[in-house]
Amino acid sequence: MTSRVRRNYNTSFIMRVDILLCCFVAVLIKQQVDGLEVCDVLQVIDSVEWNLVKLVKSVNATLSKYRNCKCDEDTVLQNEWKLAFRGTSGTRQSVYYAYKDGLGIPSSIESGCKQVGKPLACSSHYRNDLILDNWNGISEVALAIYKNDVRVHHVIFDAAGSTYMNWLDKARVKSSSWSDLPTSVANIFSIAGHQDASLRRTFFLNKSYGTCPNDFGWFVAIDNENGGCSWEKNAAFPLFKYATGSTALNWNDGNIGRADYFAVLVKYYNTP
């Protein structure tokens, strides 16, 4: 939250407090002075004024605790956007089918799985059926990648006219924390990604193939343990790999990171 927003909010709030105090004082004095002599009225006003001073001091003390509060980026993201899905690494449950059909998601979900950016336990995927099964009125979708509960990368998509399965499309990209992604050519860019008898490369944001040693991309959710290339083999799927820098990287590069989870968030047209 910017300082200007905080300042405008504080000013607006204080103005509302001033108006409420004025109304409160007027009603209080009227209730106590009806039928009293002038001297008695003055005593009532003095009493109200003294109590009002104490009230204002109390309000100011409370406000001072929050004047310097700051909202981190993920707090703002959660306030403006709704969490539609969260994929968690190492669950040994397909992230693709968890997203598509809810397959493998337990009936009881830890509260930590229903939010992002907070150090809370989560051992499964989370699917918001209300959103994904009722894909209407959605203006934008965000794919956000997290490491140690910090958002390390994101891509924003135009969701107009989309479905819950086709919004992840290169032509829909509006912005990205990877500087080269919006303008680069991509050979595979979809939720289904590249899947065959041995490959399970889902939520795949890939720039190019050049046989296994020369594959370049931005993000991939590897949905099995024994893929075709060494860079996708792992001990506990799903594995979420991402380019840690500002551009696509070779999947064999030492700077490729492993995310703890990723989130799909949606924004509706009527969001203020």
C-alpha cells in the first residue's frame, strides 16, 4: 500500500471520526440541557468537553499504532484477487488432475493450503470448486510462483472469453515478472503442457526445445518422477521448476529454482 493511499485513507477516516464526534456531542448536550438554566448548561458543556478531550486522546493513541502500517504485495494480491487453486510440491498427487477435476484432493484441507505468502503448514493441493466450476465474470488470472512463502515470479493473463482450462495462453499474457516472456516466442505454453507416455510437463511455460541439453523455459510443473530428460527427474512429484532470473533459462542451468508451491488467482470484473 503506497504512502499516498495510506494518507488518503487516514484523512478520510479522521474526517468521518470528526463528523461522528460532532454529532455525538450535539446529541449529548441537547439531551442534558433541555430545560436547564444558562449556568447549568455551561456546566454540562464543560463536562462534555472534558470527556471529549479524553476520548480524542484515546482515539489518537489507537490511530498512532496503525499510521505506519504497511501492506506487503501478497496481502494486496489476496485482497484484490481470489485464490482458485494452489499446487503444492512433493505431494505425490498429480497437480494437473487436481486442478482439472479435483482428483486426489482430500475432503479436509489444512487452512494453510487456502492462502499464500504465509508460513502455514500445507500437505496437499487446494482447489476452489466454486471458482473453477463456475468460470464466469473473470477479467484476469494470475499465475504466481512461491519459494519460502515469498512470491518470486508471476504472470498476469487476460481472462476475457476464457475457460478455466485455456486461460494460460501466450496470446493472453498482459504482464510478467520475467521481462522477456511477453515478447518471446514460446513452443509450449498451456496448462496441459507436454504429456505423453513418459512426459508430464504441465502448467508449462516453455520457450524452446533443443533436445534435453538445450531446453529453455520459464516455469514447469513436472507431474511424474521419471521424465524423459535428466532435468525433470525427481524423487517426489510434482516438482515445480522456474527460471530464477528475469529471463528464460536452460532447464539444466544451475540457476533454475525449485518452488514450494504455485497459485492460480482470479480477478472479477466487478472488483473495485
